[in-house]
Amino acid sequence: MKYRLSKKARQILSHLKTTKTPLSSSSIAKSLALPDETVRSLLESLRQQKLIEDYETTQTEYYQLTTEGKQFATKGLPEIRLVKILTKQGGEGSVISVANDKTLELSEQQLALGWARRNGWITVSKRDGQTWMKLKANAVKAVKQHLLQRALNVASKSGRLQQENMSIDVKEWTAIQRDLIKRSLAELVTHQSVSVIITSEGNQALETSLAQKDSIQDLSPEIIKSEAWKDQTFLPYNLAAPTSRLFPGKKHPYIEFIDRVKRILLGLGFQEAKGPLVEVEFWNSDALFMPQDHVAREVHDLYHIKNPKGPGKIIDQSALEHVAKTHENGWKTGSTGWRYTYSFDIAQQLVLRSQTTAVSVRFLSKHKQAPLRMFSIDRNFRPEKFDATHSAEFLQCEGIIGGEGLTLRDLMGYLRAIAEGVGIEQLKFKPGFFPFTEPSIEGFIYIPGLGWKEALPGGIFRPEVTLPFGIDFPILAWGIGIDRLAMAALGINDIRELATRNLGWLRKVSMRF
């Protein structure tokens, strides 16, 4: 058999013949000062030609830092940086003063505050409309966190988490490793290593190749310019040889999910609408027949704009007057209203939009003829406590359908079609209550690890909502918690992972629809 080997392939065979012991790709790469990927590629080519054979396969598992873990190894854990900022500011500071320090990025500030509170390092209070943080005495003695930081620093140099040079016992190390994994700062990596030996065919090929001229394996501009290729032969390309895995750019899975929902709704004949993020209370609450003294409109459920405070503009004066009368005495809706004196000053106050239902009523004020179908997927804001299923800023998928003869059964059919369109089959409905719909329903989806969670609320707009705008036919409405739908569709059980920068997860996650 005629063998033609590249110079690097001959180097590998010569090294295997000289050592006379099985060698792994990493040890060969180290000995010959070659890139590990190059050696693995050449070994696969030699294996297919039966010039080498596998001797032993070993598999090792270890933890390495994620992208965020590497960043914190360089910059420091956010909570430790927060303690340093507050120490520099005399032991306490406002959220604004911490942000002005520029040591913590905007995306890290909430993370730092959360871990500092969880560790019992700070107390948080409200003062002059601002959130203030004050250090406790134990914050400076954050032994555990400094051990976490040391583990990150060691791992960034060695490429993996290891107990060496940490001067701690196994129990402490296990706890540190568990915390880093829980915070997605480290991830498990499985590495497979194969030891190879040279075969008799390999020895023969090496002897034959040494007597031949070098063959060209990679054609370069220099070889073309010098015309060196004229006096040499070319090695055949092995098209079956494995290549390095590529990770091309792609949309974030959450963005891809939202695009999928939009395509479903557009396919069902809906049109998309938008509305302002800073809204007047009239559209955010009043037009939805939510009384101005309703508990949901207090500070814990709304973000009020401090500057400018308002008043905002309400162009549709006719709708404003009709809504005011509906609140006070029911107007001509058949209701008795809420029986209080409506405040036009409150109606004009500016707030951050707390629900995209405000987009629905804005749409209805301009589109009053049946049939109509509208949806909006946009941001909303509420002073929620961050946890696995809640966020202060969240997306909502709002939708309305208007036409004669529509019933609650039709609404549940649309909601089921949307859920099943993104691969969610486990859902159920129960009666619900909302100030602006009657009858109302709550749709629940099953999220593995969290159980049944409410995500598909809806109902039929009350006459108190539609009649002030001159609409006298049924309007089906929903305000889907699209974040929770995404959690079920993407197989995650923490809403905060929708904004993750974990490249390992982003590369491997696949849509279930």
C-alpha cells in the first residue's frame, strides 16, 4: 500500500513509535508543541487509515467556570464589591449613590443587593423616596464569600475548580463548589480522553513516508506564490474526518420564543399594537373600571413617576367623561358604579405601565367596529419581589377579540391554541376574578419543578369598560404571562434564567415547538 503522510502526521507516528507506550491526544500535543485540536484531527485521520488504534478510553468530569464566573473572577463577586462601595461611602448609601460609583454594572446591582441581603450583611430601608442600604458589622468578615472569590481566582488560572491551594477541608470545599454551581458560576464538564498506540501498518507507513518527499496538506497563499506546489504532491482530504464543533450566532431562545408567539397570533388573523411605557392612570386603570382607591393602585403595585409627575394628556375627552360617570354612578351601563367622586387629577397622574391591557383599551378607543382582533407583546412594571416566578419588569402578551356571539368557550379555545402552538399541552382553567372582565377565567400551565402556575388569565370585558367607548358587542380579552409560558416551553424553572448569559445553556437549548 502506498502511504502519503503530512509532516505533522509523521511526527505523531514517530513519537508513538519512539515512546512505545499508549499516549493520549493531550500528552502528544504537549510533547510535540502542537495545538490539541490539530492532534485530535490528525489522530482521527490516522485511525481511519488503521495506522493507529485505540488502546484505552477514559472519561473525567470536572467543574469549570461559566462566562459569568470568569467575569467575577476578574472583577470580584458583586456582593463583595457592594460592601466595598458602601464602606467607602461611610457604611451606608442609596441605590443611586451606589450606581454612581460605576463599580457595579446595572445588571449586577440587583444581584449584589440580593446576595448581600441574603448573607445578612446589610439592612434596606426607604428614605426620602429612595432605597438605602446600611452595612452590618459582620459584612467586613465575609469569610465564606472571600473563599468563593478565592475559588474563582484559582479556577480562572487552572481552568477548573480544584481544592488545591485553598487550605480548607473537604466539607468546606464541597459547600463552596455547591454554591458556585447554584449561582451558575460553574458548570460540569465531561472530558473524554483516548490513548492510542501505533499499529504494524503505522510502522510500515512511517518507514515508507520517510523515504518520500513532503506532501502538501494545507494549500497556503505562500505556496501558490512561490509555485512550490509544482514539485510536490497533495495529500488527499479525508472528508469523513470529524471537525471542531461550531457555535454560529443565533437569536436568544427567549426572543425566538416571542417571535413564535407573534407568528401564531398573526396566523390567527390578529394585528399587533403598541402603547407607551409611561402611561396615565386613566388608560392604565380608570378605563378598565378599576376604582381610583383600589388597593392594587397603591405604591406596592404601581411605579409612580416622580419627575415629571404630570399631568399627562388625555386627548379623548368624551371617553374621559363617560368613564368618570361610569365610576361614579354606572352611567348607562346598567351598573351602580363605585359610588365615589371621580378625580380628574388622579386620572392624569403618570405611572409606569403595570399591564398591557392599557394598550387594549387605547386600541378600542379608535377601533369600534366588529370584527376586530389585536395583540400586544410588551414590557410592564410592578414592584414585585424577585423570585423564581416574579420580576419587577416582565413581558405580557395582551389580546382582544371583538365580534357578535363570542363566548367564554371561544376565549379558552384561543388560549389553548396559543399554548399548544408553543408545545405546552398541560393546562387547565378555573373561574377567576378581575375588575374589568366578567365572567373571568384563570388558565394554569404545568412547569416542571414548580408545579401548576397561573399564566393564562382572561375574560369578557364588562360593559363598564366597553360602553364608554361606544362598543356594544362582546370583547374577549386576555393578558398572558408570556414569561411563564416561555419557562414551560424552554424547560426552565426560574424566570431569571430568561435573561441568562450562560453560554453553555444558550448553545444547547432547543425549542420544543
